Amino acid sequence: MKTALVIPTMDRGGAEKQVVLLAKGLHAAGHDVRVFLLTRDGPRSEELRESSIPVVLIGKRFKVDPTALFRLKKRLVEFAPDVVHTWLFAANSFGRVAAKWAGVPVIIASERCVDPWKTSWHFRIDRRLQNVSHAITTNSSGVQDFYVANGLDPAQFVVIPNGVESVETNRNVAIDREEALRRLDVLPDRRLMVAVGRLWPQKRIRDLIWAGELLATAHGATTLVLIGDGPQREELVRHRDAVSAPLHVRFAGQRDDIAELLPHADQFWIASEYEGQSNAVIEAMLAGVPVIASDIPGNRDLVIEDETGWLFPVGDEAALVRRSLAALKNPAECDRVANLARQRIITEFSLDAMIKRHIELYERLLAEQRSSR
């Protein structure tokens, strides 16, 4: 098959990571795949180019840029794909229209997150473009439920969980705990809490900072390390300095060695107010780290209370701290939960399974379209 994956950017986000993994998997399986970037390039493109996967920049300049629509249509006509698979709202909107105009046989959208920021006109666009879609993929039943509640047809949704790279890749840890703490500038006698994510409002980093300070005060020897970057960084550092200290809460910035660091964490925290299906949570579970997560649909797909992790109400820092303290006092329970979570990720969220399910979907829809014609 010839497949076009269309996404706004190649920033360091979860959807972008899944597109890279899927593109590489399609390419390795012998399919002709290209990634079309609607708005701008980004750091994740490097991995695509290293794998000899073409990256096509369309260069949308503002929110409603009709020239980008025509440029995308032109590039799709030149490529003549069998399948166009769009990801996230802007690409879902521009990409599905351009694919229809280009006469692409199979058009698929992808919704990756519960999106409370969407207004009524966003949902009107989503509902209207269902008419040119043969399927809508998502990574979580919670995301499907959200969109069905806002008027989309449940029959169009196909849930394909996120995939993570092989267990061997993620367990290839070449450093010990001493080295991990040294890299994070954490004292060797501290218990290590880790959170990974973009520094912006969705992730509720302020909640994590407060919880990190409360836990360090109550326990006496913990440090929360926040890994990631984003538009709120300076504001959040000022907030940390006002309510806590680097001994208790540290910012580690964007890092490329997370897979090496994660196995040495005592706990993984996520406080998001909405998610689709967090790659960071999946990777923490695969690394054998107990997860404490905000009780939202995307996290509930991964964290089964007292089985594969623990949940706390969104915004309730005290509940997060209480759960964390209880886990620190019961290492046997932590080991049990971490082992169950890791086994579930190995069984249900493998990269091979994610790629295979996409290929099967593409082939089925393409066969149906050819048969109908």
C-alpha cells in the first residue's frame, strides 16, 4: 500500500511519537509511506529521515489558510496514496478535505485525546467530515466515549491502543541507580518520584509541584523530578521557587535518556486533567515503575485501581501524597502492582500489535472500497 500520514507537526508529543512508530513499522513491512506535516517540522522528523521515510512540509501559515489546503491536495495527487490517515484536529480538517479532493480511496481520521477545549463549531466540523471518513481511529475507549457524547457516530471508531517499543529496547538500561540520580542531580539518599510531560496547563504541573513539596515534608527524603519542557516552564519554575525548593522538586528539561532513567524511579506521577492514552504512563509501566495517576478516562484505561496502579481525583494534591506515602511504606505491594502493570503492557500494548492492527484496518477498508467500485 501507499499510505500518507498527515499530522500538524513533529513536536515531541504523544501523537507525533505514535505516527513515527507507525510510519517506521509500515516502512519495515514493505509499504510506501510518507509523512505530511501540515504546519511545521519538529525534532521527531529526524527519526523518520534516518529511516528513509519522506517528510513533506506543507507549511500552513495561519489557522484558516486555504493555500495550505491546495498545496496538500497537490502533494497528495502527486503521491497518489491508497490510504490517507490524518491525526489531530487541524490535520483531520485540512487532510480529509484534501484527500477527498485528491480522490484518495480510503480516508481515516484519528482522535487522540479527550479535548475539552473544543467548541461547538469544532464538533460541527468533526461531524461534517465524518461523511468523507471511512473510519476514525483512537487509542482509548474514553476518547471514543467523549466524541460519541458530542455527536459523532460510534460505528466509525476503531480503538487501537498506543504501541511501545520492544521490551528489550526499553529494558536495555546501561546505568545504575547512582548514575541515574547523578544525571538528575538528585542526592543518593532521596526516594525518586518522576513525572514526564509537556509543561503546559493540561498536565497540571502546579499540582505536581505542590504534591512534591508536601511529600518531601511528610516523608523527609523524597525528590520529584519533572522531565519535559514547554511554554509554562519559566512560570512553573517561579512557582516552584515560591512554594518549594530544588531539593524537593527539580526540573530536568527535555531529555533523550528517559528509558535509562525510568527504571530507577520509585514512583511515576501524572496529574493531567485530560489525556488520550499517555505514552509516558505506558513506558513507566513497562519499566516496572508504580504509577499514581489522575482519575480521568485516558488514565483509567491503563491504571486499574490497586491492580496496575493507583488513581487520585484531579486536582487533589493531598490524595496524591497520601497514596504515595502508603506505597512507599509498602514495597511488596509496589512490586506486585508494578509487575502486573508491566505484564499488561507487554501483552496488550506492544508496538507490533499496534502496527499490525493499523495494517489490517487499512487493508480491510481498501478492499471494501475496491469491491464497492
